[in-house]
Amino acid sequence: MPAAADYRFYYLGNFQQVLDWIAQRYDDLLSDAERDFMATFSDLPLAARALFVRMMMRRGEFFRASKLDYPEIGDPLQAAAALPAAWLGYDPVLTLEQVFELSTKPELVRCFSPGGALKSARKSELLARLGEDPAHARARPWSQWQVGGADVLLHLRQQALCDRLRLMFFGNLRQDWSEFVLADLGMFRYERIAFAPQARGFRSRADIDHYLHLHACKERYHAGEAPAAILPALLAGVPAGGYDNAWLASRFDRLMFQLGQAFEKAQDWVQAQAVYAACRYPGARARTVRVLEKHGKFGGAHALLQEALRAPESEAERQHLLRMAPRLARQLGHPPPSREVAPVVARMDLVLPPTGQRVEAVVQAHLHGTQAQVFYVENTLATALFGLLCWDAIFAATPGAFFHPFQRGPADLYSADFHARRQQEFAHCLARLDDGSHCQAILATYDAKLGLQSSFVAWDGLSRELLVMALDCIPAAHLKLWCLRILEDVRENRSGFPDLIQFWPDEQRYRMIEVKGPGDRLQDNQQRWLAYCARHDMPVSVCYLQWMPEAA
């Protein structure tokens, strides 16, 4: 390892930290190839290890030696000579498209000598034209393309293995090695969790393999591949009896839901119905009802709707089902279902001159005064109050929730049992709203945790002054209702709050305001929050803004 004071090799120290972390927690799950890699890596010369990590942290698998200019490493080819052949190749075989990705426009012009207008054409146009020439259809070694002159091209062959190591460390492939750099620079800071040395994101090697399979299928989906091509591959990876890991099962269900949406968009009703029926992702059952309706199977749709209404999975599903119920009843000749009486939400109508600003900013400026200040908060204030009050419960070292030092929240945040697994911790936090100690607790957490990454607290939109005013004006009973509703369904209920909040500090009262401009409609989650607030006598209103006609 490099000396502690030699900060030029910070990235190498970070990678070694990952290897040590994995060795401590995953030794029983490592493959022979992974163990061999970790053992071999430590014995390599410093420059060779540094070059490998530098390449691994960059995008792609091909690297021109001339571009590997790192003063602390020196000559990249000399450093590369110590790397095993299984890790690094030279002069790889490339297609024309790959050559274009690695070359500059002047290099390509010198190599292919395009004539006329092609000489000044964009790279994409030049590639398209050269690709029509059969002489360029065959892949060949980099040196034979003669684009880079004497420049040597290196091929990193261990990217897949390193991605598996990254997956084991982070528990996902969304995060990458830049997390270390951002943390070292102080740009991102994380809560320190006292999780056990054996804490890890995967319980078995099968979990790792299943994750990688699901990720590959998801990448195909996001690349725009046809759902009919992805579905068989996705289903082929499902273990007998289904996934015994709830986290992986959730990822599978989400991808199935997305494929169902793709089939529905293509009006393949049969396949859409089959896919929705085979997944348990929130909203899949309501989509099944809708697909049956679109397919003209009104009886089946109505039967499933009635079954779902007897035990809706969430407020969101119930809302969607009630919207479809009158249409299906009409199609079947049934009497219309009785409509629920929606809670009355106060309405405010404004006609103001256009300023070029967003409607929320226009209304905020209009209502703002010295005695009644208005803030644009949308989903930030309520979730921040929840996150600060319940910080200790959210970041409790619950088994399986935290397993690496770069987590902004627990891995099971959106699981159905998120609240249940921390029942006592949340009860302790919410009890502060009953005894009046919540203000002191929230402000103390703000002071102690300011800037730490959090799934609920967006620090940029939050000031201590705003918190103090909110705590002075919002009754503890209202805060408790907000917190309890968020905990009922974190994924759905963390959003949908009104845009603005108005405070009257002298009177210790507040009002939430949802703003809608011309042609805007309330979204489903906004309707649910407005109804919830109105049912519990919280001051909330919807402001409908119209623009004042401009003078002729």
C-alpha cells in the first residue's frame, strides 16, 4: 500500500478499502476468480495497481496509452507490463464504430481521407457513410485501422469482475467509485451507522447472480428493446419457487410492471394482462382491471375491481379503482355505484398579471407579507420535519438495512414492513409530539446532522429559521398526522404536499396552499393529501390562478 501521506494514490486506498470490506463480509460467497483477483492485486507493484484502478474507474473497457497521463504512475505501458494477461490485453479487435468512439475527428479524417463535403461532416455522418463501405465491415485489431499512429490501445478485461465487487460493496450498481471521491472532498457526508462487521447486502451467491440477471434485463428495457424479447429472458432467471429475497422480488416485480406498461402501450392486451397478473408491484392489479376494460372484457374487469375494492392495497389503488367503477358499471348495465362525498377543500381564485415566473412564485409573491410570510416548500418541509424528528429510527441499525458507509437511507425504505421493523424506534420519536419535546428534538437534530445525506431532508431548501417558524405555527397534532401517513406508505405519501405554506407567527397558525395555473389539474397524490388534510381539519386550500388579460 502507498504511504498514508501520499495522497496522490487516494483512489488506490479507496479501492483497497473496498477489497478489505468485501473480504471481511463476503468471504464465504466469493468465487475462485474473485479470490484470486483480490490476492493477486495486493502483490502487484504500486504503479500497476494504480493504473488498473485508474482504468477501472473510467468509462469503457478500451484505453489509449496516450490518454493515461497520470504523473504519480509515470509511463503507463511500463506500469501495464506488470498486470496479468488475464486482466489486460493489447491491440484489441475493434469494429468501425468502436474506432470512431476512441478517435478524434482530425485523426479519422487523416486515416480515411474522406472527400468533398464528408471532410467537414460530423463524426456521426462520417461513420454512417464509411459504414456503407464493405471494406470497413470487418472488425480488425486497433493497429490495423491505423488511426492512432503508434498509440497503443489497452483492453481492460476485468470490468465485469470489478462490477461484481462494486455490487457486493454498495448493494447496487447505481452507485460507483465516485462516492469515495465526493466523500473525501466533503461534498457528500453520510450518517455513521454502527452496523455489525458481518452486515452485508446479499445473503447468498445466488442473490448476487439473481441481481445481476435482473440488472441485465433492466438495461435491455431501458435501451428500448422490445418487451417480447426481454420477458422470456427475465422469467428464465426466476428461481424455482420464486425469489426468497424480498428485495430481489421487489426488483423483479418492478421490472415486470414496466414490461406490462410497454405491452399495454403497444395494445397487446393479452400479454399485458398476463404480465400484470404475474407481478405484485403496487398498482399492477389496478392496471390489470384497466387492461381487461380496454380489451372489452368488462365482466372480468368488474369482478376483479370488486375483489380489489374489498381489500385495496393502498389509497392510491382505491382511488384508481373508484375512478374506473362507474365506467364498468355503465358497460355492464349496472346501476351506477354510489359516489363518496369528498371532503370540502377551501378554494382561492386569483387573477394576476403575468410576470414570466412560475405560477407558484407569482402566488407566493402576491400573498407574502410581513405578518404572513409565504414559502415555497412543496414536499420538502413536511418530509424534512418527519426526517429530522425520526432520524434515529430511520438510521437505526436494523438488520439488512445498512451495510456500507455511503447510504442516505435504509435499503428497505420502501418495503411494506419498513415501519413494522422499527415500531419501537418510531413510537419513541413520535411520542415527542405528545409531550411537547419535538421542537427541541427537531432543532437539535438539524444542528447536529446539517448536511448529512438523508432520504427525507433536502438541506438546500431548509433553513433553521424556516424550521423555527414552522414549529411555532404548526400544531404537534398535525405534524403527527403527517408522520403517521408517511409511514403508512413511504413511496406514495412522501410526495403530493401542497406547494406553498403561509405562516402567521403572531397568531401561531399556518395554511397550506396548492397552486394551479390555467389548464392545470390536481394530480392523484395531491388529491389524496388534500382530502386527508381536510378530513383532519388542517388548514389547506387550492389556489386557481388565471392571468389578467394584457392591455390592448
